[in-house]
Amino acid sequence: MTVNARNPLSTLKSHLGAACAAAALLLAAGGAQAADINALIWCDHSDPALLQPFEEANNVKVNVKEFEGTGAGLAIVEQSQPGDWDVMVIDSIDVPRGVDKGLFEPLPEDKLPIADLFPEVKMDKSTTIGGKRYGITEKFGYNTIGFNKTKVDPADMQSLASLTSDKYKGKVAIYDYYLPVIGMAALAIGKKTADLTEADLPALKAELLKMKANAKLVGEVTASQTALATGEVDILVGGGEWVTAGLAKENPALDFSIPKEGAVLWSQSLAMFKDSKNKDMALKFIQYIMSPEGQARLATSSCYWGMPSNKKAALTDEQKKTLRFDEQPGFLARAQAYPAPNPDLDKKMQDLWTEMLQAQ
């Protein structure tokens, strides 16, 4: 997650394969089947538990193709013919990239549960352009501190300072994705992720090197998650509910915190293609994903869990407890968006990350 600079979960998404079929009219046993819809998605949308209820209710097939980040997704679109795709999952802050390319159709707000979304994740500055909504946030979460609460003092996990404490030296893994962890480093030194400039790079480097000195490993999603799950490390820098919630049944000792300094917020949206040949069914799909039932299934997808953006998601009490649903207002109040550097600063941040990785 080269890695897309806006996608905190791209490596995780890549581990599940999905086939993409061309749109066609098929005959079902009971009569004509509605036209298929073709969706460019992240792996959480590949779960049959999510797709089958929609397919059966609408007598339609959802053909999905996974991609690893906005850049990869847009490259697929560029290599496709107009009308090949109907809907797309995209990082909320990247919706303007698709709009700038003329790809997306405005969504009818009066037919979507906009009022039911957590206000903090509507992401209107990114999802609404020129007074028109082109994306709707469907799921969100945090890059923060994941930990084993039987191996560390949970009170320590309420501060980012614990990540550089000698108390946990050699017990830490760092998620190998530069933007969210640089964002966490910024929060640790009292900087806002939205305000970072080149002048902040030396202080960010110093903080990252202190984290690295405490770390047993720096690894991509699978390696870092496995290290936490197996007890190789007790803390994962950059982890969150998307790491720990799905493992809660197997290892209830795993948890996450939103420390007092804050956490880095990720969010994903749904968009409809302007050239879709089946806009009515594409909108039905978006409406289903945003419904209380669809939101619950998406939030607890077998690929990775995350918070549903719809406050009315039909989660069980146990699922809400695992996701810390009732604590979200406080979490969101302390969360800050991914750093969104311009191309020059982004390059310098990537170079800084490489220096940290190579440090002994």
C-alpha cells in the first residue's frame, strides 16, 4: 500500500482473489435475470455473506474485481471500455480524483441514508463536489495502537508515548505503510496531520527512529498482524479494529485504543460510474450496502472488520462491543485524517520512510 498513498488496507485486500466477468444478460431457471452489475471492489465486498442476499433479492449477479488501491483501480478503469464498470469502492479522500477524470455519476442524496451517517465520516469536502455528491462513505476505522491486553498495561496504550518507552522495547511491530504511521508520529509530537509541511520532516524522522528503535519488526499487513496474533509482539503501531476485531473470537486478548493524542482515520466510499449501463441496479446495490443489514454484513466481512458509517447498522450487541461502537463519538473527536501531502512532500515522506526502514 508502488502502494497507493491513500489506502491503508491495500496489502490486506490483495490476499483474496476475485474473478471479473463482463456484463451480460443471463437466463435464470425461473425467467429472465436482470442485467449483471460489475464492481471494482476491496476484498471486504467479496464475501458471499454480503453479496448473496442482494443477488437473491434482485435476481442479479454481482461480478467483482479486487484492486489494491486507488491508483490500481483507476488504472483498471483506463484499460477498460466505457460501461464495463458500474460501481467502485474508493478511499473517500480520493473521490475527487475520479471526478476530475469524469468517471463518476452524481448520487441522488434523497435516495440514500445521508442523515444516518456518523457526521464525522461523511467526508463532504471529498465526496461532494460542486454541490453534487459523488461518493458515500460506507466504512471507516483507525490506524492506531493494536495490542494484547494481557501482555501490556492497557492504561499505557492511552498514550502514543508508550510506543517509544523502554518498557516495551522489542515488543513492538510497526505496520509498513508510511502515511498512517507518519500521521501517528505527527500526533505524537503534537502536529496536525492536515498541517504537515517539509519543515516538520526532521521532527517526524526523529520520532519514527525512536519507534523503530523499539520495534522487533516492520512488516506489511499479514506479517505485522500475524506477529501480534501469535504473541511475537505485544503492540502493533498502525493496527486498529481492522486487525483486532476479526481475530477477537480466536484471541479475545487483542484490542485497540484511540490514545489521548488521537489516531489516524481511514474511510472508504462507494461511487457509481457515469458510463454504467445499469445505473438503476447500481444504485440499488449502493442502497443495499448502505442499509442497516448491508452495513452490518460489510462491517463484519470475513476479509476485515471495520466500523459501518451508518449509525443504524444492524450489528449484534457482541459485534458492537468488539468494534467499540458506543465509543465512536469520542474516538472520532480525537481522530485526524490521513496526511494528504502534495506530490513533492509525498515523495519526501516516502524517502523519510525508507530512511527509517534502513536505520540500524
